[in-house]
Amino acid sequence: MDLLSAVLPTPIQELSNAITEKAGIKLYIKRDDLIHPTVSGNKWRKLKYNLLEAESQGNRRLLTFGGAFSNHLYAAAAAGKALGLETIGIVRGEELADKLSPTLLFCIDQGMQLHFVSRGEYKLRNSEDYLRELAARFDYPFIIPEGGTSALALKGVGEIVPEVKAQLAQVPDYFAVAAGTGGTAAGLLSAGVNVLAFSALKGGEFLEKDIHALLNGQHSGDLQLFTDYHFGGYAKWNQELITFMLEFRQAFGIQLEQVYTAKMLYGLFDLIHKNHFQKGQTIVAVHTGGLQGLLK
């Protein structure tokens, strides 16, 4: 599978400035945005074992879910084209059929069949009855949950931990990640590390329950969930966040995007500034990619 010939291990880069030096901590960023040119970041990690499972079953058709600016749909479409698989996207919002986002246009260009459903129907995406109905309707494709988040996804995300351990010659005190469905946080926790998860959604308190449900009790790391850095909700932002992104790129030469990674790093630097961490601790922030959604 050519898709799996990615840049591994992805680079790790130290982020040092006056804030980290004053706090006496070491901060690094794991550059998973560089893992693959179109299937980037946590989406590559989450799709890896899903795609291998589909291949083992001999299933050449994938079906998955997402919204107008879904990084997951974008990645699944690109992966499908690279591997010669048929892809089907169930898209939240019937009205989007008449107003295609750049993300959805890319999916179409990659050969993905888009099917637009009402927001009410979309809420059924995890219902066993609805999934059986979809399977029959689309000739029994391999179904991947929204965001790629599944037990198979956790295994792929968990592989970040041994990579970082080898790169730093230690396991950091914390991994920091943005959280949408919670799959990346759950994958890291499944590898036995402590995780700082920053919700990109307004009212993201439910993520703690969802993350623990994904783990099904099989983890040894601790989770801290932060829900105050959403900047108004999913795919919302303000000038303060954009200014942070620009200053971050100027300081470290790394591009963030405003939906996930900028919110996570804004929150992380705020916590460091407020002395949330003990001197001598090490934190690794994971750049989960998604740059296709930059200010779109």
C-alpha cells in the first residue's frame, strides 16, 4: 500500500521562548503534519489500520462521515484515490449540495461519491440500525466512523508514543492534542501516557465520557480535558487566534490552522504562562495536520 510509505518517524522540534524558559519546562512539537502530503497528521494515523483491515477483507469500497470542512473526509478521499478504492462520503447538511466547500470539491476531485443528509439523519451515524441500512444501500462497504475514530484508529495513534520515546530518549510527562471526536487523545491514552486534550468544540465537556468509552477501560494514562479554548465553537475563531497563529509561524517556522492546532497551542501556552506545570517537566504537542482547512 503506497499510502503507508509515509515519513516515519515524523520530526520532533523544540519550542523554546520566554514563556517556556520562565516556566522551566521543555516543550516539543511532533510534526505529524509532515507525515504525508494529502493524508496528514492524525488522519493518516487513524486510517492506517482501518485501510489494512479493509484490504484484509478484500473490500474495495469505503464509506465514512463528515461535514463541509472535514479533514477526515479529505484524507479518506485522498487515500482512496491513492489506493484505487471506491469512497463514499455521508455529509452532514443537505443544503451543502448547492454550496460545496473547497474540502468537498477536493473530495469529488479524488473520486469520492458524496451523499448529503439532513442533520437529523446524520445524528444516527453511530446507530447500528442506520449503519445496517447504509451497508445494504451501498453494497456493503467497509464503514469507518466519523473522524476515523475507532479501535483500529487508536492503535495507529498509539504508535506516536514509541516514536517520541526513541526521539527524546524518554517518555514526556504529557502529550498535548486538539480534540474533536477524542480519538487522538484516546489513542495516546491507550499507549499509557498522560494526555492534555483541548476541545475545539464549544461545550466539549462530553468528550471526557466519549474518550473513556473509546478506551473501554484499557489504558493507564491520565486525561486532563480543557474546554475553554474553543474560540466560539467548532470552525470558529477570532483575530486573537489568527494573531497567535501568525506569531507562532514567525517564531518557530511552523504553520498552524485555526480549527484545531492553533486552539490547542494557544491553550497550552496559556497554561504554561499560568504555571500549570512543574519545573523540569516535558510536554510534546502533536501537530495533527489539517492544513487543508487553513482559513477556509
